[in-house]
Amino acid sequence: MNIAVAIDQIPQEALPSASEAGPAPKRIVVAYGFWIFLLSDIIMFAALFASYAVLLRSTAGGPTGAQLFNQTTVAIETACLLFSSYTCGLMSMSINSRRYLRTYLGALITFALGATFLSLEIREFSSMIAIGATPQRSAFLSAFFTLVGCHGLHVTLGLIWLIVMMVQVAVFGFAARVQHRLLCFSLFWHALDIVWVGVFTVVYLMGVSP
């Protein structure tokens, strides 16, 4: 994605005014800074994907993905996270039109779906650890827990971020700086969905193939 084009598409009212965030060059730096953060996160996940691909068959005689993964649970997790991206988009539209009720409703549904995804992932980890499939068991499991766990940690931080933003909306309303932060949250959440599509494909679909 062209960063300059993406920044140009940000509504001007969603950017802090000069009195709130300083001169225009500073606002541009902030926008670029968030995109650099997202790109660095994608690079980190790319490295984790590469490590997982290399260590996929290094089970050291332990359980494989085909023996551990529950495709039904993973399908539910995927549906929850993808639908949360849709509700997050609806929330963003409500923010642009300054509709409080729809904004809170979109945030609530997004949070509920994200929390459901996270609870299913924690239950999956717990069930694997209960049968001895811990990160110490094999290189494959180390790579699995690192990649999927890192994504889960990002989802957790995203949920906390969403709560903080709803508090800011309640306190400050749709101030320019709040809209800008909500836009950044939306981009972050959509990026997590894109990463999860990769996790679902590489880890869970390819992981159960012979």
C-alpha cells in the first residue's frame, strides 16, 4: 500500500488541528510513524512465519499439528475475528458521522468478538499444555506458540486499546485527536485480521496436511 496515498485518504477532521498537535509537518510525521509501526509489526510476523515454516516438521517425536489442531474451533475463531473486522468498519463509519450510539454498539460487538476469539485461543493452548504439548516439547511447538501467541498478545492489546478509546469518546467526544486515535486503532485491528488469515492458512490448514 502506498503510504502517501493512505495518509491523503485520512479525513482532515480526524487529524489533530495545528493547535492540538503542532504544525502540519508534525502531524504528517505522526501519520507516517504509525504506518512505520504497522509495517515493522508485519515484518516481525513475517520472520515468525518463516521460522515456523522451517521448524514445521521438527516435532522431535512429539505430536504434530494434525494431531493437535481442532479445525472446528479454529473455524469459529476465524469467523469471530473476520466479523469483528466488519463491525470495526461499521464503528469507523459511525465515528465519521458522529453517531455515539452506533459507535458504542460497533465497539461493543467488536470487543465481544475479539474476546471470544481470545478465549478460544487460550482454551486451545490450555488443552495442548494439559497433554504435554508445551513449547519445550519440540521446535515445532516452540514456533507454534511463539507465532500464534504473539498474535493473541496483539489482540489482547487491541482490546485494551478499544476500551481506552471508548472512555476517551465518553470524556472528550469526537474531538479531532480522538478520531485520529480511533482511526489508528481501526488500521491496527484490520492488520491483525490480515495476519490471522496468514496464520489460519500456514499454521492450521497446511499444518494438518500430510
